[in-house]
Amino acid sequence: MKRLTDVFGCGEELSLLGVGVGEGPHEFQILKSLQSHYSSICNVAVDPNEGMLQTFKGRVATLNFDDKSSCHWFTGPLSQFVAESPLAGNKFNLISSIHSLYYTGDFETTFTQLASMMKDKGLMIIVCKNGR
Ligand SMILES: C[S@@+](CC[C@H](N)C(=O)[O-])C[C@H]1O[C@@H](n2cnc3c(N)ncnc32)[C@H](O)[C@@H]1O
């Protein structure tokens, strides 16, 4: 959180792209922390599993974001999000991909795509497990 708040002022909108969020256990915690620092948050979540996204949506609904914040849910793989969603043209302060890069195809291509969607001095959280 300090890495973000040191760089991005609390007065600006903080945008988060979650790739392969599933039910969003990690992104939910991140959003909860961000909420106490930023009054305006734009949360974009991408996952092909509709049921999992619905669960994440339910969790996020408990956070009671105010009118300045927005959530966008994209049901589909990252490749489809990149090809079809206008939101893929946005630049994000924070991008997370937690145990999901294994499924998005070529690692280098995915990483390059995600890096191009990051704001200058943005933060990327990628979690991968050895041996998968
Ligand atoms: C192991 S789960 C991890 C879920 C979540 N990040 C977590 O840590 O609990 C992998 C997730 O990647 C999603 N996924 C699979 N293929 C994907 C793709 N091509 N693009 C984006 N997400 C994908 C799955 O639907 C699933 O929710």
C-alpha cells in the first residue's frame, strides 16, 4: 500500500486491473485497503468464470463504494478483454495476476500486454507457483 500511496496522491482516482481474479480473495483485500486511502477507485476484474466473478461481485458490494468509484466485470479470458474491451485502452495504477498467468498463454506476451496497460510508476503484482 505504501508503494502506491507514496507515488499516487490520495486525491486522484486509483485504478486496479485484476486478471484471473476468480472469487477475488486477494483483490477484495486489496480493494478494502485501498478504500481507506482513496475516495475514488476504478476496479476492473477479468475472469472467464462467470460464477466466480459473481461471488467476487457480491464481496465487493459489501464495501459500499461511493458514487465516485466504479466496478467493471469482464467475463472472458484476458485475450478477449484485450481484443474487445474499451477498458483495455486504460492505464492502471495497479495490476494483479494471482495464480492466473499459467492460463493466459505465452507468459512474455501476457506480461508485455499487462505492462503496456500500466501507468508510469504503477505497480504489478504477479504471483506464480514453482513447478506448474
Ligand atoms: C487458480 S485460479 C486463481 C484465482 C484467484 N486469482 C485466486 O488466487 O484465488 C485461476 C483463475 O484464472 C482464471 N483464468 C483461466 N484462464 C484465464 C484466462 N485466459 N484469462 C484470465 N483468467 C483466466 C480462472 O477462471 C480462475 O479463476
